[in-house]
Amino acid sequence: MFGERWDRIVAERGAQDALYLADGSATTFRQLDAEARALRPSGDHVLAQGDVPQLLRQLLAGFLHGIPVQMVEKDRSRRVPASQPPHGTALIKQAVGGSGVRRCQFFTFAQIAADVDRLHSALDLGSRGVGVAAISCAHSFGLTMTLLQTLLNGVPTCHAPQPFAQPLMDAMQHHPRVFLPGVPALWKAWLNGSVRLENVSLAISAGSPLTLSLERLALEQHGLKIHNLYGASECGAVSWDATPGLRADGDSLGTLLPGVQAHTDDAGRLVVSSTSVGLGYDEPLPHERYGSGVFTTCDQVEMHGSRLHFRQSLGAGINVAGRKLSPVEIAEKITRASHTDSVRIHGVPSRDPERCQDIVAEVGLPQAGIDAAFKIKACSLLAPWEVPRKWIGTS
């Protein structure tokens, strides 16, 4: 299925640029095809890890050779699936998600293509210019909006090596029209960092709630509407705000995308049905519903016809600036580094709404013992975004 689509793209656009780098150099579709075919993966999976050019070639190599591709962020190690990938698996994501548990998610090519094509059609990405990869393309949002649009629909991707203001402008300046996916924390930094956005034909935000104040700032400063997109890695995009002006309600998640059905269960959690729902987890938890075209999220949502309004997440996952973190993983790292038992991690609302949540560590030590030296030791195994902002002792 993929091979036919890709061969058609190469035949029609082979001499056109598929991937642009920040220095203005580019790789054509035909060159990308030759480089990916030369990789000749071995084993039962392809590990896609690295920067955007590496991810694009590894993805393509796996798809061309019919070998499952596992997406892994540069700063993380591969999670070996606890169970054998189901027959037909083409893509493996390892993510925390709303549950707060890091697991593998399995997808067929048809499920991935359904999500990619749904966004391509609804957001009219074929006429928006070049997709800018300024966020992680090992995550569902960045992957689906950029690299998979290149491989499945021939939409070029521009690699921004860093998401900061100057590298982003350096990457975008070569193109008359671009579409730019980001999370609210990055949109806040870009707007406050005076990024020039005149050539942005479509601005998309996902990963955490988009505030009305940030949406208003983009409209007032740049005449740019930031469109709120809602979804989950397990099922792809669910809804988006297609309106041209400021939303009336900051909790609005827009309307369901074509081909997506949804309802709420007895607990108010959103239940999604679509062709892009994955096959399932490698380690399902009791009472979860994921697979056979249906996924129950951890989010409480109110529905008014096809319009969704976010209320709260019931999951244990901690959302820090759009990055979902596992409290169990953070607690285990702190315990291992500090040799301290009784470590409990949870999230609380941040005073910075674009950050979404702050991490709180409750430690079985007197408060006086949680000094600067202890924190340095306890955080030695943590990534910067995993470091607690508040520490609570026993007294």
C-alpha cells in the first residue's frame, strides 16, 4: 500500500525538494528514495531516532522494506515491546500519554495513513507550502504534521534544528509559505521572541490547552490565527478549531474532524471511534479500551453536537509544556539517584498556563534535609523537563 503511494510521488515529484535544511540546502524526493533504499534494514524493526533528516530516511526505509518502525526520541532509549507487535504493525510509538505509563502503541499503515490523510484534507496542507519541523518529530503531532505528510502526500518538510527564535526564522526565511505546528509554550516563546511570521500560512497548536490570551496576542501582533488541534497518540487527531477569529471559549477544542465519531462515557471521558485508532498497547491496563477502532481517552470532555469542550484530565500523566511525563519514571529515577525511599510524584496546575503543569515531589525526608545538595543529587538522572519545581518533606 505504501509502496504504490511513494512510487507515484517519486514519479511525479522526483526532481522537487522533499527536505530542506536550515542552511538552504535540500534533498529531492528522488535522492531521498535512493538514500532510504540503500539503508537496507536488518532485524525485526527499524529504530527511528535522531534529527529530522535521520528520522525521515529511517521511516522511509522501514516502510519500503515492510519492517515495523519504532519512533524513539534522541534523548531516550528504546523500550522493547513487552508483547509481540500484532500482525500488520507498521509503526510503533513509545509514549506516556494521559495514563502516565510509558508503553508502546502499535499501528498498521492504514491507521497511520488515515490520520495523515484526514489532517491533509481538513487543514488543506497541500496548499499551505512547506511544513516546518520545529517540534519533536518522534512525537505523534510533529510526526503526522510534517514527516508523514512528506512521505504520504509529497508535502515538503523544512527542518528547524532548534525551536528558538533565530534558528526558526533562519529555517523559514527560504520559503514564501510555510505551515507551523507548535505547542502553546513554544508559541508563547515565538511571539515574545519577535519571530517574524509573515510567511506562515497556517499556525497549529496542540499538546496542551491553548489559552485565549495567547491566541489573542498572535492575532493582535501578527494578524495570525493559531488553530487549536486536539488528539491523542493512540488515535491521532480528533478535532480542531477551524474558525478564523478568536474562540469564544478557551476550553473549546473545536469540532470533530471528518470521519471521527465520539461520545462520552459515564465518567465523562471522551470515547473516540475512527479509522486511525491503533491496534493497542504492548501492556494494556485493566479496564482500558483501546483497539478495534475505539479508544477511551483520559480526558473529561463536554460535547455539544460535534463541538468539544475540555474539562479536565483524569489520567496520572503530567503535562509539562505539551510533553507527557510519567510520575512513576520520575520517582524511580529520584529514588535511584538519591537512595531515598518513599518518593511520590504528581502534577499541579502551573501559574504559567502555557506550561500547563508543574511537577511536585513528596519525599520521605524531613524538609530540612531537602537542601540544594540533595536536589542536585536527586535530579542527576532526570531530564531538564522532569525536574520537580516543588519539594515536600515529612515536616
